[in-house]
Amino acid sequence: MAASHRVLDKFSTEHLNADLRGRSVRGGLLTLSSQGAQFLMQSVATVVLARLLTPADFGLVAMVTAITGLGQAFADLGLSEATIQHPKITHEQVSTLFWLNVAIGLVLTSIAAALAPVLAWFYREPRLTEITVIVSFTFLIGGLRVQHDALLKRQMRFRALAIRDVMAYVVAVPLAIVLALRGAGYWALVALPLALNFIQMSLSWLMVRWIPGLPRRNSQVRSLIAFGGNVAASYLVMNVNSNADNVLIGWYWGATPLGFYSRAYNLLMLPIRQLSAPAASVAVPTFSRVQDDPGRLARYYLRAANLIMWIIAPVFGFLFVAAMPVVILALGDQWEAAAPVFQILAIFALGQMLVNLTVWLLVSCGESRRLLKLVLIMFPVVVGSYAIGLPFGIKGVALSGSLVLLAIFPWMLRYSYRGTELTLKRLGRAILCPISVALAGIGLSELILRMTAAKGIAAQLLLTLLGFAVTFGISTMTPAVRRELVALKEVLRQSRSGASPDLADNPILLPL
């Protein structure tokens, strides 16, 4: 009986409702701290590897990952989201989903390995055959870890997730750097994600301590598979959208221009990924637990949007102004051609984070079919925008894609908000202050740089930072910004004390 109770605890979520808000905020802080450590280690890897390897090395690996990345959507068939989102789930159901994930991983590994010669022919690059075969094993590793990761997130075990991810980077990043120092070339870039995935998979098994049973036909997983299938198809289309620019540039312009583009994109997306992963691990289980309360769900979503914008709007405003010195400092003088692309993509970055938040909302509410319709409508528009910009070089691709995303963004949000208490007006109020502060920081920093005509990298970075610091200091004198900062401070204070106020009676304390 005791053993049965322990197994049940891995799938039950009733105990989370007693302090859902506190768990969400504490989980957000833990995962942000973890991502901060990972960001530091990824930054070290980026800086060191960019100096040890060539743009062509990065371009070769980007050619492969742009294609294999399309299969990542089907690596779990959306079944991790199904496990997290479903209100009730059993040991038999999760076991069946586990073996299904493993089978999918094996199939994708086999398909990717079989397509390796085709990929080498398409890009006219024979070295891609061996790279593709080795990279294909990430699918099998992913299949082995999907359900264990999902159980950790379903139980909102954010501390375990944080420890796992940091430990994986502590091992994988030095391994990649050592390989690069020993002359491994692009194989150092191949080894990094493989090591990360393997270590995370191993630690997830140790932390969950759940052994899957044999799959059963009568485990009632059909609805979970249908939900996950829609999510997986949506992620596939989104992966096509996000990798189409790399595929087109690699095919049209070759490895070196793709190396510049992919490094600019990955450097800019580094903070997005560091925030997106922990935000998703908190937002999806939290939104799922309150999906039947529209008012509470809307408040959680708006607070999440507000917090995310306060974190990333100033960051990307700073990166937009200081694009050239940041790229040279992070990657070296040989990567100067990536700076204009880096600056253009900063326009795209803010919208991308809100797109991610809206995807999590639809997944959490069980609206996987609507999510699939949304991304299918967006697909030809986004890919077409890349094709239009392709003849104008990597800057043309970046600019065309960014502008199209911003143009369709309001429609996408209105479509996603149907059936909820969310509106564009409410979202606008939630993100107005951080966006306004970031825009003012951009304006003041540009003015300072033009007036001083600073030439050195250190001087440009310091003056840009000064512009944003002055802007933020002045903004705290306005009542609107001061109210939001007080609310954020109060949320953090009460999360530490364990208090859980009634949000309906205290609307300023909108929860994450």
C-alpha cells in the first residue's frame, strides 16, 4: 500500500493547489537563478568556441541542425505537454507514453541517419554525412527523457530541474572547449548538445525515481495522444519557421554567410532561451492548474507578460544600441559582419517571447487544435518573408522576417485570446511601462553615443549602459512605474514568507 501511495504521488497534483502562487513565484526565482548560471556557462562557451573555431565550422553544424531541428517537434509528439496539462493521469498512461516516446526517438534517429547522404548532396558538403549521423542520436536520448522531465514539471519540482540543468552545463561546456583546444573543430559543437542531453536524461531518471511499466492497449491514452499530436504538429511548423532562414541561407549563400547569420541569431537568442525554458517550466503547469478559472488565468498570464517584459525589454534595447561592440567582445573581430544582423534581429526578439507565452497559454488550456491552425496560417507568411529577403543577403533575410512577425503579431494575439478574458488592451497595459522605459533608454543611449562619438568598445558599452541606467532611474519617479516595481517587490517578499493573499481583494498583487 505504501509503495502504491508513493507511485500515486508522482502523478497527483492536488497538493500543489494549496500554495500554487507561492510555488509559481519561488519556482520562477529558482529557475531564473539556474538559467543565470547556465547563461554564464553558455556565454563562456560562445566566447571561447568563437575564438577557437571558424565561421565555416559553425555554418556546417548549423546546416545539420537546421534540418534535424525540424524533427525535434516530434521527438516527444507533444506528450510531455499532455502529461503536464492533463488534470488526472495514471502510472499505466505515463508508461505507455514513455514507450511511445522511445519508439519515436528510435524512428527519428534512423530517419536522420538515413537522410545524411541526402543532406550532404543538398548542401554540396560531404562532411555533413558523419555530422548528421552523430547528431541523430539526440532523438533517441530525448525519447528516453521526455516523460521523466514531464513528471518533474507536473510536480513543479523546480529545484530538481535547476540542479539538473546546471550540473549538465558544468560537465558539457568544459568538454566542448577541451575538444576545440585539441583541434576537434566542428566536432566540439556536435559534442556539446549530445553531452547536455545525455547528462540531463540521466539526472532526470535519478531524480524522479520512476520506472515505467510495460505499455498497455487499454491505458486510455488516445485523448492524450490526440492532444500531443496537435501540439507536436504545431511545434514542427514553428521549427520549420524558425529554421527556414538557416536552410535558405545555407542553400543560397553557403556555409560562411550562414555561419555569420547563425552566430548572430544564436547570440541574440541566448537570453531568450535562458528565460524561455524556465518560464515555460513554470507557466505551463501553473496555467494548467487554473485553466478552469478564466479570471485567475488571465491575471496569471498578464503578470507573466509584465515580468517577462521588465526582464527582456531593457536587455534587448541595450543589445540593439550596442550591437557592434557586443558582437566583437563576445565573438571577436572576425565576426564583425554578424553585427548588423544581430541588431536587426533585436527587433524580432521581444515579439518572439510574447509568441512563446501565448503558445504556452493555448497548450495549458488544452487548445492544441487552435494552436495548430494558428501556426499553419503563419507558416507561408513567415517562410515567404525569408524568401523575399534572401537575394538581399543575410541582412535582408533578418529584416524581412522581423518586420513580418511584428506586422502579424496583433492578429495572432487576438486569435489566441478568443474564449478568454484577455484582450490586446489589457496586454498593452501590462507591458506598457517596460516597453516605454526600453524605448526611452534606446533614444537616450543613441543620443549619448552620437554626442560623445565614442570609438572604443569599452566606452561604447559603458555609455550605452549609462543611458539605460539614467532612463531607469528617471522612470522610477513616475507613479505607474513605481506602482509596478512595488507590486513586484511585494510578490517576492510574500513568496519568501509563504503568505498567499487573496488576489481578488488585492489586484495589485497579480501573481505569476
